Amino acid sequence: MEKTPAYLRVYNTLRSRIIEGDYAIGELLPAEPELERQFMVSRTTVRRAVEMLSREGLVEARQGKGTTVINHTTIQNINTVTSVSETLRHRGCVVETQDVRIDTLPANARVAAELQIPQGQPVVCIQRLKLADGCPVAYLKNYLLPQLVPNIEQHAGRLDSLYLFLEEYYGLSIDAARDRISARAATESDAALLRVPAGTALIYLTRICYSGGRVVGADHCRIVGSKYEFEVYMTGRQKF
């Protein structure tokens, strides 16, 4: 059985402690000498693990001040229709879009059911990677009815916020949505798309988009679980 490298062991342990709240936001990680003693590793190993945490947006290292756990989650209110990009920007993140791909392809059985169209009917599929402050956060697939977005492939460079672009360019406002949210472990394919280790906890969001009461699109989103949360406000009590 292949042995886990020491730096990955340190990284995985510290990451779990941060995600689970053992180290609170704003709290300093133990100093390098203490981490060396805890894990019985070299300073180089500790620094490599902390650098990985920093690249992931979990900690911030400051010269002479130590390494601080930072707020690494984005909260999306699901009482209103908003996109991943809009939520990230609202939190103050610098949002980038990479690896944009736009294809017209026949709808498979699942997408056809979601869009309420015959299987095999052409749909536009937009795929892209979302980064917040340089870190991959979500891989998005958006399926749209072609007749509503003619020639959208010519606008691949303008899709930083798809919902906003649809409103401004096509006059298509997503005014209602039905979401299904589940948790999954990243497959090898997911890991490659999101640039995370296989097995990383992901939020999987499926959304049916409506405009004026009609279905206009379907979203399939893979979101890195440690970087995103959903918030819902509920009233009333229903008994079964």
C-alpha cells in the first residue's frame, strides 16, 4: 500500500480541523515549531502543507504575524434567485471565468425531462469554471433552449454572470427556480475539472430555471463544499 507523503498528511489533518471548526475563523494556526512537534515532520514539510492551505483560500500567512484561518465560505440565500457568480461577488470575491465551452447538442433523457422537450432535441450547453480570488469554486453546466439565445456562442467572453448577460442581451429574466441540492464525493473527472483531490466533498446543485412561468433552462453545478454554503429562511410548521 502506497504511503501518504508527510506534507499531504499534515495538509489533510489541518484542512479537516479548519473545515470542522476546530480552528475558528480569525484564529492563528499553531506556530511552525509546534506543528513540527505535533506531526513529527520537518519545517519544509509544514511550510509546504500550509502553502497548500493558503492556495486553497483557507488560511492567510503574514510575515511576523503567523498564519490566520480566514473566512473561506460563501453563503447563498436560496429564498431569491441568484447565481454563483453574483453570490461570490456580493461576498467581495474577485470572480474569474475560465475554460468556457459552448456547444449545441442533442438533449439526453435527463436534460429533456428537465427542459420539458423531446429527447434528442438540440439544446445549448454552456460549460465553465468559476474561480473566487484565484481558487476554483464551481464547475457549471447550463442548458438553454436554442431559440431563446440565438448565436450565444459568439459571446463566450461575456459570460462572467450568465443570468445578468441573459437579462441584458436577450431580455431573458430568470425570475423563478426550483433547486435540488445534494452532497457528493468528487470523482476523478470532477477532481480534474475543479482542480481538487478526488474524494473532495462537493455540493451538487441541479436547478430548473423559469421565466414568466415557462421553463427556459437547467443548471448542473458542482461546487467545492468547503467554499460555499446555502442559507434558507423558513416560517410555519407543517406536520405529517
